[in-house]
Amino acid sequence: MGADLVIRANTIAKVSDSRTKMPRLNWALSRVKVEPVTEQAGKAAADVLSGAGLQGHTYAIDSTVAEAALRQPKPVALLTSDSDDMTKLCGNQVRIVPL
């Protein structure tokens, strides 16, 4: 489709649990761009949180994902199992696709 697939490095930890098949995850990761969470990205994610009127650890990882999505060239679709929180963080600037 010509679309770029981007994830944040901290989402790898979020999706990994005892049921995760690591070879399959590594295969998927080899086909996407994995962005690091730098100090600058962390500060930008804090701004996203503040702009949405949210705070705290509940939204920490989601805010880094939202920040990356908001920074991508438009149009952007964000696939997520947490559409309510991602809608709060991204507003109408990103198309939220519930999984």
C-alpha cells in the first residue's frame, strides 16, 4: 500500500508477555520502523498529555505513541486496542482504528 508503519520502542515491552511468540514478534518488528523514545520525544509526549488534560502513568506509553503519530506526515491512521485513550490524546488529527 506504500504506507509507512511506525511504532515506538516502548510498545515492544507493552505487547510482550508470556503468550508472545518472540520469533513472530521479531519478524513483525523487522518490517516496521521502530522509533526510540528520546528525551526530546519524552518532553513532546508530556506536552501531548498536558494538551489533552491528562497526566500520570496510565497514559505514559500511550502519550509517546500519540506523539509519534501526530508527528507523521498526514494522513495518519493509528491502530490500537485502546481507542478511547488514543482519541483523547490525538483528537481529530489522527484516524483511530480500533482493534
